[in-house]
Amino acid sequence: MDDKRVIVALDFPDAEAALAMAARLDPALCRVKVGKELFVAAGPAVVERLQASGFEVFLDLKFHDIPNTVAGACRAAARLGVWMLNVHAGGGSAMMRAAREAVASFPKPPLLIGVTVLTSLSDAELGEIGFAGSAADNVGRLARLAAASGLDGVVCSAEEAAMLRETLGTGFVSVTPGIRLPGDAKGDQSRVVTPEDAVRRGAHYLVIGRPVTQSADPSATLQSIMRSLGSGKVPS
Ligand code: C5P
């Protein structure tokens, strides 16, 4: 299993702030995530600069469009050399298969991850947009569709990771946000788990933003997370 389980979310408004944070982190210990805010502000150049500093990048743009358009976006992301990227499973099986085919011919294709149900949606809101059943039912159904369409895994909560491990096996990757360190404020996350707990429940990769980026010493915080996970690579 991959030792670099932590993906630090670089949720910053510009390249300078993101690169300043990256400079305080060790690319041998973590990966980084570039989301919509940073990408819209700073574009592919910030991804290239992070990669030039040795970081593997999760491009979190959650593509959702017709298959041809999503395939083109995935191909562009693969050409940029990102390590992981994601698409909405709700775009359907043809869209997900097009995404898979678009990256398949690259020598080192990025991990292709599906977004199932946004965790910000309540069961009532799911009903409003026409989804029957609970969030968990929909996560399970969309994750099975993502797996059948050739995706490598999904973004999900730690609870869902445990359920997906049962139904789809340990090879299907789960990427889990909503991580908080013991004693941290929850912030705007409603359900949170510790890094250890998330891995115990089956998460392969942990997306961690503010607990690392807003700590007084991001590097020390990252190392203590790694120690709690028992990673062999962490200096003691
Ligand atoms: O700062 P924090 O640790 O809450 O950051 C979590 C990151 O994971 C953010 O970039 C957020 O957009 C992302 N995310 C999330 N919940 C999801 C999907 C992504 O918190 N369901």
C-alpha cells in the first residue's frame, strides 16, 4: 500500500499563497490537491510549478459534461501530468467510460476518481433533485456504476469507505475528506473522523486541508499525522 496517504488541500486564492504553503511541506511525505478556486485563479501553471517542486497533484475539478467534453478535459489533465483527477459519477456510464478511454493511452495515466453524492447535500435536497433513497443508497449505487465504468475509485466519507470495501473490494480506491485531528474544530464539515479512524475504516487516501494548512507548523502537523498512521517513511 502507498505510504503517501495524505493529500493536502491547497485551498488558496492565488498561486503565491499555495506555493508558499507547498514550500513548507515535503513532497516525499504528502501529495497536494488543486481545486476549483486555485485552478480558476492560477491555471495549469500552478500545477506545473507544484510538480516541478516534486509534488504529485490531485486535480479536483469534478468534471461533469457530455462524454466528448469530459474526455477532452481528462486528456488535457493527463497531458499536464497530474497524479489523480475526478469526474462526477452522475454524468453517467458513457461519460465515465469516455474519461477512462481518454487517459488510458498515457504512459502513466492519472488515477481516475468518481464523485458520487456531494456530502453537502442532505437527504431532503437529494429528493428535491429527483434522487430516491438515502445518500448512502445513492453513494453505493453510483460507486458500483463508477467501478463498472472503469474508474479507479471514488471520493467518499470514511463511513462510506467501509461500506464500499465490503461491496467493491479493497482494490477500489477511496479518497476521504472530512478529516480532523483529535481536538480540532470541525469548521464547516458536519461529519468528521481522525486520520487513523479513516484508514481503519478503509480509506486509501486522506484529503486534509485546514488541519494542516492552518496549523502553526504544517510540516510538524503532517509528520504527526503520518506517525499516527504508522508510516514507515516518517522521520521519528
Ligand atoms: O479544510 P478541509 O480539511 O475541510 O478540506 C477538505 C477538502 O476536501 C476541501 O478542499 C474540500 O473542498 C474537499 N472536499 C470535502 N468534501 C467532499 C469533497 C471534497 O471536504 N465531499
